[in-house]
Amino acid sequence: MNVHDSEQMEALLMKEGFRITDTDKSADLIIVNTCSIREKAEQKVYSILGRYRGLKQARPGMIIGVGGCMAQQKGAELFARAPYIDFVFGTHNIHRLPEIVKDVERNRARRVETCFHDTVYSIGIVTPPHNGSVSSFVTIMQGCNNFCSFCVVPYLRGREESRELKDIVDEITILASHGVKEVTLLGQNVNSYGNTLHNGADFPSLLKKIGDIEGIERIRFTTSHPKDLSDGLIECFATVDKLCEHIHLPVQSGSDSVLKRMNRRYDADDYLRKVNKLREVCPYISISTDFIVGFPGESESDFQKTIDLMEEVRFDNAFSFKYSARPGTAAEKLDDRIPEPVKRERLTRVQELQQIHTVEKNHALKGMVEDILVVGLSKNSHTDVSGRTKTNRIVNFEGERELIGKTVCVSIHNTYIHSLRGKLFEKERNQKC
Ligand code: SAH
Ligand code: SF4
């Protein structure tokens, strides 16, 4: 989501005549887009800002702006920490970036823009596809109403708001006309898409409409809250051909008491039932997830339930985090904090087990033929191209640049933890969802 926010900032500034520079040293304007989801992300921002102090001293005429969640949270406080910053703009003020930059340029005025608006205008900032880009992000909603007790998002991005279905379809139609083949629909909880529109639009109907757009071959989305994963959406994995066989479904914990204190509003059995339904409808679906370890009060037996759930589901992939107390959230006030070494040890256990499962799942693809949408040259070799399976695995194989944008059959020869290696194959894929 943050990557796409940066793309939107870039699109707005390009319209004003700005261009991306090769290095920050030659930039007239630097925008630091920040994240506050965990404390570690904040520390990273301070260290990046520290690097820019010297740049500003050497070229006082340059402008430095800070945007995103941390800008929303800290506002003018950031000036105290980094006095060489020129402006701070929050999550609802991305659309005002050109005007703010102009004001700072002209008046050398310091600006802080962190107020929330009833309409989140940035929802509709269309980012023109980069030349030759095959895959694009598209925002379908902003904000979140769920208030999971650990999470700052509802406080920093505001209440949930869905974008009009027609605007989304129009944007994707334009993307398709520029050669985009794959879209990833973005929202904190795409399953509740449409709730604020009051016109009958919902996420399954949006998927069907996008499925009809000529030129679009693949649809992905992120993120799905398990409590709102409806049977209607699960059915889409069987009925919307272009929908990729992958879902990111963050479970956070396998313990019902931890899930309750997290205010996630599902229990481990609900989650397992939904996983089973997904696999009934789409046997090859890959399922990834997020875990938080060391949530306040997480006992060893609670943690063991997370491990048990992992063994039962055998996720294809997972992101795991140590709980980080965030200011203003309900969980920040909970007692029974888990000591850092215990969190660290639990994180290692989750990551080691997930590694085994990911390697095992990838290994099962050895010898299979997969449909690969080629998105670019491989990072590690200029004789290789790179793409993804419908199940969201990266595949590298020898091939010409001309393959970019095409969907080809590739037989899988070697599998690693983060990617697969294959060979162009002329026959049809032998396994289909
Ligand atoms: N909207 C998404 C999640 C967005 S945040 C959803 O509901 O799933 C991405 C992930 O960051 C979360 O799934 C969670 O695992 C992690 N996260 C959020 N707040 C956190 C915190 N305070 N400490 C540790 N991890 C956190
Ligand atoms: Fe945060 Fe929960 Fe909303 Fe996701 S659903 S953004 S974790 S409050």
C-alpha cells in the first residue's frame, strides 16, 4: 500500500514537471514516505532523515518533505527531531502535495498538513502505467473500521471509504489499454469493499466486473480480513477465471484467547473452516498469512496453538512480526507484556517452521508446468526473465526480453525458498484450478 502511495506522489509531482533523479544528492526535492505499523519502521525513518541533514546543509535550497503514517502521527513533532525538514503531510493530504511544494518553494514556509477529510481524495489519484509495465496496483478503498487492538491503521488512515466501482473499472480499462495485464487491488480489508457506497456494490461484484475488462489477464488483491471472507468471495476463486489462485489471509495467532484480546472477531476454528472452504473450491490455491508473536499475555500454551495451526494449515508463505506496542491503540494499555527474549525466541520458532513449509510447498512443484506472466528481466541475470505463477511464486527462466507481458508455460526444474527456476515449455499447463 505504501509503495502505491509513493507511486501516487510521484504521479502528482511528475505532472508538475518533476523528474526522478538517479541519486538523492542531485535532488531538488526529497519526499520520505513513512510507515508506523511497528516501532522498527519508525526507527528506520529517523535514520533515513539523519542521512539528509548533511545534504540540506550542503544545499540549503533543496526541499525535504515527510509523508505517510508517521507524518500523520507525529505532525509538527518531526520538526523538533529533524529541524531541516520543510513540510509534513499526512495520509489524507497526498492530493495537496503539488500545492504544498509550490508554497514551500515560493515562500520558504514550513507546512504541516495532517487534518482528516471526509472524502479521501487520494483514493482517486490515477498513476499512469510506467512504460512497459505489465502489473499495476489499484486502490479500491482507504482506511479501516476494524480497530484490531494492536493496530494503528484506523487512527492514522482514518475510517474506511470505498472508491466508486465505475472509477475503479475506468482506471483498470485505461491501464489495460497501456498494456497492463495484471492488477493488484489494494485495501486494508478488501472484503468489506462497498459497505460505504450503499449502492449494492460489493467485492465479488467488483471482481466480476474487472474480470470482464479486455486485456486484463490476472487479478490479485490484498488484504482480506478472515472475519469478512464471505462464501460469495470464496466462490469467485471458481467462477472468476482471471482471479489468481492466491489469498493473503492474516491469522495473527492460533489462540482463541489471544485473538479475542486482539479484537479480531474470529476464532481458530472459524479460520480453519474458511481455509477448508477455499481449498474445496480451489484445490491449488496458495494461502499466505501474517503472525504476531508475543502479544501481551501470550502464554507458552497460546503460542503452541499458533504452531499447531501452522501445522494444520501448512501455509505457502507467512510474514511474522514481534508484537510492537503502538501509541493510542487498545493493546498498548494491556498488562502482561512479553519479555523481548521470549518474543525473539517465538519469532524464530515461527520462522523456522514456516521455512520448512514454504520449501516443502515449493518443492512439490518440481516437474510441474505452470502459466507464468512474464513481468520483467530477472534481477540476477540479463539472460533470464522473471514472472509469477498464479499462486504468486516467482519463477526465473532463460528467455528473451520480448517475452515480457506474455503468459507462457514454464516447466519447474529447481525450487528454492524465495523463488523457482524453470524452462520455457511449449505444452499447456497440466494442472488447473
Ligand atoms: N489490514 C491488514 C493488515 C495491515 S498491517 C489485515 O488486517 O490483515 C500488516 C501486518 O502487520 C498485520 O497483519 C500484522 O501482522 C502486523 N502488525 C500490525 N500491527 C502490528 C503491531 N503493533 N505489532 C506487530 N505487528 C503488527
Ligand atoms: Fe489494522 Fe485490523 Fe484494520 Fe488490518 S483490519 S488495518 S490489522 S485494524
